[in-house]
Amino acid sequence: MNIQITFRRTSRLSMRIVKNGDVHVSAPIGLSRRKIEAFVEEHRDWINEARKRTLDHQKQRAAFYDQLPLHTKAQAEDAYNRLKTLVEPIVERYAKEMGVRPSSVYYKATISRWGQCNVKDRSICISAYVLLLPDWCVEHVVVHEMCHLLEPSHNARFHAMMDRYFPRWREARKKTREICKDKE
């Protein structure tokens, strides 16, 4: 087990388990290594349990994304063609309704986000992995990114637009989180 200690302006010791299972400890500046090591040892059971949960979570996450093979050029082309067929009609429908159109829509196999809007060049990127979601959840992702063309931040105006253009957005977000358990 790898333990990383960071000294900070804090009044107490804390630790967390990161995705790869390492332990990150935050300690007050000047605290002795002996006290930090004692703290870690005292919480050994918690560390072991948390590392197990983290590993299980990473396995579940990998199993989710492995449902969409993108290892070969043919697999990727097939996925992107399916995406275009699914996403383009949604963009067209909402472009008319919202009065906004992205300059381009492109697709990438991103696992950190379902979609992304670049407000400067007005483009939208949709993750190939939305193919693992129900169509109505995909629609939510597209509308979300198109709303960002009108409002870049997640403020009250943005949420009002989501309520107007896709009233089931909260339900769709919840369903999406249930399906993959870790992606937003």
C-alpha cells in the first residue's frame, strides 16, 4: 500500500483512498511522522475496507464501460455512426425549439463526462458511452449541452432552461447515475 503524506495548513489529520487504492493523508504542518504513522496504523481496518470498496467500485465502473467495445477502428466507426443517427435528430429538434444551434457536434470516447460544450467555438462533444444509456437519458445530455450554448454556468437561469426544454432532466440525471454509479 502506497501512502502519500501532504502537509497543509489544517488543524487535524485526515485521509482518503484514491482511485488506484493509494492512501492520501493530509497533516498539519509540523506534525511528526511518528504521529502520522500512528494515525494510519490506528485506522488500518478502515483503510483496508475503504480500499476494498474502491477496488470493487473500479471493477464495476470498468464492467460498465466494457459493454461498449471501442478497441478496433471498425468498432469505433460503428459506435460513432450509431451516435450520429441517435444524436443528430435530437439536436435538430431542440435547435428549432431553443433557437440555438451548435457550430458542430462531435463524438469522443470520454469517460469523465457524458457531454461537453465549448462556449467559445459553440461546439458540443458527446461521449460515445451515451450509447449505454436509454434514449431519453441521451436526450437529456444533448439538451443539457445545448442549454450551455445559452448559459455557460449551472445557475438558476440554466436550470430554468432545463425545466422548460427537458422537464424530466432531474429524473434522467438520477437514472443515468443509477446506471453507471459514477459518471455525471
